[in-house]
Amino acid sequence: MSGGFKVVIPARYGSTRLPGKPLLAIAGKPMIAHVCERAKEAQADEIVVATDDQRILDTVQALGINAVMTRADHQSGTERIAEVAAICGWHQDDIIVNLQGDEPLIPPEYIRTVADALAGQQQAGIATLAAAITDNDEIFNANAVKVVLDKAGNALYFSRAPIPWERGAFSGEGGQPTTAMPYLRHIGMYAYTVAFLNRYCQWQPSLLETVESLEQLRILWHGEAIRVQVVAAPPAAGVDTAEDLLRVEKVLSGFSGF
């Protein structure tokens, strides 16, 4: 098990499909409150909401949770997390889990699992999660990011394409994967050390990440390891649409928290 870890929850007000998304009510309280509860259930040492909007800041602080205003000019969410670490004065070896503000159904054990994965090794300054793909159609779905690992459990590559490409199985029409190597779907939750975040912010975007539209490829491009912990199943989808809001409402109506 790891020692302590922090959770940072980015929560922007602007959303094309659901403006003010973090403040939308689910089961009688704003969505951001549910996300903070998941972090609390994971036994995070510290929880900080990073926002660009005073309304979100006020709402979170009224819950008794720390919130900070971050700059609007960041090129990536990772850079925003680095700003929070600097504002809070965290140490270089502190572990931070990046928990998205629209993931109220994330299992708390996954938050702790990704922190433990980073704390339990010395090769990587960043860790993430993956789960086996059980639906063959998902292998060919460009929205499902695939990852291939080395024998130590570090990422070799991430892609929207089917990787590994099983030449014999996919060479003809209607091919189905038969390999004993499982196809893994990347779960976009990350844990970082503060030292890693500071290095990351010095790097320019890479051609590889631009081609695949996958920010994590910048890390591999610059020769750093990403530890990947395989979990039992992907978490339930987050909230992007009004339909998602209704789906999550049904699940969370039985939860209690703050």
C-alpha cells in the first residue's frame, strides 16, 4: 500500500453540452460534491478542486473542501495540476491523483489503486489504469484508447488503433482476435509525483501526440516510463450529456455523503 496521496479535481465551468456542469444537481447536491465524496472515500490526505470560476470555488468551499483558482492559459490538464501543486507548496515526492470533476461514479478504490501503483515502484513518475477489453467491437473503436505493456507493467504505446495488431486474425473479413494476450483499454486516471509534473511542464508537445490526439504520448516520446495497473473493469462513464446526468442520478440517489 502507498503512504499518503493528494487528489486534485479540475472543474471548469464552461462546457459545450452542459454549461456549468460541476454545479448541476444530482441526487440533491452539485455534481462536484459527489466527486469530492469519492476522493474522501478513497482516504486521500488532501483534496483540492482546481477551477476557473468563482461560483464553483464558492460552492466547493461551502462544502468544507479546499478550492483554488487556476490560470486560464494552460495547454493541458496536466499543467493545471502542476500549478495547483505549486500553489499548495507540495513536496517533490508527493503523489497527486488527477480526478476529473465529471466522474461522480468513479470507484474510490480505483483512486487509491492508481496512487498505490505509483508508490509501489521506482521506475516511473506517473501511473495510470487499464482494463481488459471484453467486447471485440471496442478493439476497433477509435474512442477506446488501447495500451500495450512491457513485462514490468509499463506502457509501451497507447493508440486509438487496434494494438497489438494480430496479423493472422485480422487479415481477412470478419476477423476476430484469438491471441492469449489481452487487449487493454486505457482508463484516463493518472497519479503523478510533483517532480514529474515539473519536468512535464518543460516539454513541448510531440508530433506523436498530435497525430493520435493522445496527450500521454508526450511522456513516452520524451523517454519516461508510465506504470499501468490493470483493474477488473472500466468505471462507469462520466457526465457529458443530459442523458448521462439522468443515468448518474439513478445510481447516486441511494448514496449519502457530506
